[in-house]
Amino acid sequence: MKEDSRQLEFMEIDLSEEPETTVVPVPDRSTIVRADLNLTLSGGILSSEKRFVEEARQLAEMEGEETPWVPFMSYWPTYGVMSAPQRKWYMYWRTEVRQGRFPDTDLSYLFVHIYELINGIGWQEPQSGYNQLKELWINYRERLPQLDVYMQEWIIDFGLVHKLNMSISEMVDLTSGYLPMEVLDMELQRLLNNHLSGISLKLLQRYYDYDITLSKFYRDGGKDVLGEYIPRVMSLVDSYLLRTREVGISDQFELRNKERTMERMLFRKAVYDHSIYGKSVQLTYIPIGEHTDFVQFVTRIFRCTENKCRELLGFRGRLRGKTLEPELAHVIERYLDKAFAAERAPAAEQPMIRIDAEKLVSLQEESEYVRRALMIEEEPVCEDGNSEATMLIPSSVHETEDLKRVKDTKASNEQEPPCVEVHISPSEEQAGMEPLTLQWEAASSDLDEEWVHFSGMLSPQHVQAIHALLGGNPDAELMRVAERHGTMPALLLDEINDLAMESIGDLLVEDDRLVSEYMNVFEQVKR
């Protein structure tokens, strides 16, 4: 082995002089602890959270004048760690915020104000505190992205504590769906039980068994298309299941029988005095995201919808995997075909419908007996408390013997039979929209009691659907009617068929068109 022959080298150090040291001054405690507040504190030493709340109550009404901005960064921001210039800026900034102005500032200033609000300082009604928290978040989240991590939890805590009717769906949109799973489960449960059309893609994407954002179609423009149609398709499937199987999506998977309760810790990582509202709140929810069959079902609905959208938009490639049952797939694809066709069709002006004055005069000139048998009266039909349809039907049709005598009289006259007019006038569904009126003319001998009964059962959306079917572009017009009433074309037509079966004993619509054998009843409808 070769020996290392190198000599050890030493550095010579002169110890005759005192070494120089870097002087680090101890900061003045007055810059760390606020000592000029006249606090009346009893019961011994307060925790930092309780001290903050006591100080906040004394400063709650204080306003500040305009002053130069001073930076402020603190891991645990409170009044006590502010310097005098920082406190002046904070009071000025908070005054501006309370007046609806949101100047640039540091995140630590924001946290102090947020701590005030969650501890009940700065508002009289909980809804006001909630609104202030939301306004802070909305107005500063782009400038201070770190705010999202905290606010999405604290605002939900605030709503739960005060039992507010908050919109978790709005929180989902603000956070792109990244809320705690139990909170998302609560919101999805509410939507499944009430109004599924209010669901969003951002909420649903947490329930698919794969990351939809990795899809090339999603990244290359499909995001907006799916965001528009997925809620409609979910609502369509739920309505279809209710209609055909008498159970919606929620009941189909028996989700309601799987409730779970947990304790949710309040305002984590915030300066919060838990003696005010408690340490936690009880949360009852259904763990929908853990239900494998439900996740598979909504995933297949999404896959079916995306594949159809790809086809309609000419996008190459299809998603693979387990497919949706053919019946539901057909319902979805049929709806999307019509929806895309309606969007591409040029918007047609709604025709102006008028009463045929000549026919009306002709009827008035009939004998008093005929007028009484075929008298038109108003009978309002209300829906949802806001919409109103006016159904104008003969008032004396219940007198069977009278009708027989009228028919005999007309037959002996050897003249063209007078027309029976049934006016169906739905009220305005949207501001500035002309009400639709159908003038239905048919020989009175053909308009028997069953048809009169059918006419009386029609609601405004059914009237408008018939109006659409009689137009030159029925698919597009029918789609507009359905969207206006928050439903689907297929459901509207099914409802009309149900009413027809109940009254005239036969289907009125087949293949999305009026049955040809009944066209003679509608062929004289004035548009």
C-alpha cells in the first residue's frame, strides 16, 4: 500500500486581538405587543385568541384616515404584532373595504379582518358577516391566491355555524370543486333530492372514476361544451328514470339509507375563540363518493355524453370503458342531437298570433241557442304561482242533449259548419315575450267532449310545445320551449301523450311529430 507522505498543514491564528462580533439588537417589545389599549380584563391571563377578540371589540367601530401603505407579514397576524404605522394602515384599509373599495394590501392585513368577522366582530346579522367574507375572498383571490386555501374552509364553517342557506355550489365554482368530500357529498345530496339541473361539472368531476381534465377533448375546447350539457343530461336522466321506473338517481342507489355523522372542527388555523361558537359542528351527510355503483353510473353518463359531443363536433377518438345501458344512452344521444341542431338553426322570430275576427263575428251571428252551446269562457290555469295559462273552451259542452240538437240544426242548414275556436293563451314566461295564442278551428261536430277535456288539461308549456310542432322548424322551437321551462323536449311530448291517453284514449305524438291521423284536428290552427 502506498503511504501518504503529505504533511499536515496548520493555519496560524493570532489570538492577541479580540474577535469582531456582529451586533444583533433586541427588538423593542413595543413593536411586538400592543400595550396602549385600555383593556378591562378579569379572570386572570387570557389566551391569545381571547385577547384578540377583546381588542377587536374595542376597535370594531374605529375608522382610519388615508395613510401611506406599510408592509405587514406575520405567521400569526394580530393587532399585537403590528407597529403603529401598520395599525394606522390597517384601520384605513378596513374602512375602505367596509365601503366597498378593495385597495391592494398584504395577506396578513386581510387575515386580521377575516379573524374579526369569524369571531362575530363587524356585523349584526350572520348573513352580513357571510357576505363580507365572500366579498373579501372574491376581490382578493386573484391578487392573493394563497387566500383560497383558507377561505374555502372558513366560509363553509361560518355558514354551518350560523345555519345559513349558503350556496355550496357557488363555493364549488370558486374553488374548482376542491372542497372537503363530505361537503361536496352534502351539496350533491341536496341537488339529487331537489333540483338536479343546478349541478355543475366542477362538482361532478370529483365523482368520476378518472380525471376528466386529462382528456384531450376536455383540454381542446370541450370543457365549455361539457360544462353546458352535463348538467342538462343529468337532469334528463333523473327525470327519465322517475318517469319510466318511478325512482330517480338517488332512490335507484338507495343513497338515503347511508347517512353518516361527523364532527367538523371549526376555523382551523385561524385566530378563533372557540368559546364563542364552539370547537366543532356536527355534520350529517351521505358519503356518496364512496358508493361504487353510483360513481360507475355517473362516469358512464359522462362518457356517453362526451362521446356524443365528440361525434357532433367532429372530434376524432372515443372514450373507452363500460358503456351505459342502451335505453339511457339512446335518450342522451337523442337529446344531444336535437340540442345541437337547435343551436345551429337560425333563430326564427315568433309569429304573431291573432284572433280570426271574421270567424268570431260569424259565431256571434249564430242563433242564441248555438252561441250558448259553444260559448267561450275564460278558465285560468296557474302553474308555479307565476305562470298562468288561459284556456278558452265552450261553456255548455256538458249539455249532451243540447249539443245533439245543435248538430241536428246545423246538418239541416246544408251550410258549412261554424268553426269552434279553442284559444290557448299561455302567459308571458320571460320579460318582453309575446304570449302565444293558438287558434284551433275544427268543425264543432268533430270537437267532442274528449277533445275539450284534453284542451282543458294542457298547461302553458304543453301549449307552446304544440305550437312548436306546428311550426316550420319544430325541433329547434321545441328545444327552446323546453329550456324556457327547465325541462327536456322528450319529457314535454311524453306529458302531452299522457294527457291525450287520459282524455282521448290515444297517443297524440309519435317520433316527435303530431300523429298524422289527428292532423285534421290541428291543421286549421292559425300561426
